Amino acid sequence: MATRRTTSNKRERERSKQAKATAKRERRHDKSPEDEESGPEFDENSATTEELIERIAAMHEQYDAGRITFEAFDEEKAELMTLLTARLSE
């Protein structure tokens, strides 16, 4: 019979993921200046499901307009989809 992981392990993994995402955002922010058109600061951790979906749609528009690269688009979308999936599973 397999043993179950404790909830503290799950919390630690989630904290680790959040810290990694924060560090990645800071590195990206340091590399290129923010567009003035990007609007107010987006906080992924306190965003609602609807806000996450709106952010993904806005990123699609930015990519289609050529304001962000595919790599930046893909990376950010993957992070947002992970958060969205986690929110929907709660």
C-alpha cells in the first residue's frame, strides 16, 4: 500500500513553485522595460479565475500584435495555465 504525502509537502511544493515564478518574473522584468500599454501591475497570486482568463486573452492580443515574442508569450501562458488549473481544481 502506498503512503500518502502530507499536506505540508504539498504546501512546500506550491511555495517553491511560487518562489520560482516570482524569480522568473523579476528576471524578465530586468531584461526588458514594461510597455506602457500593459496596464496596471498584475498579481497572479491574488487574481481570480476570470482575471487569469482575461490576462491570457490579453497576452494573445499582444502576441498577435507583435508586442511580445513567442518565447515570452509561451512561458507566461504556461505559468498562467498552471495557476488556472490549480484554481479550478480547488
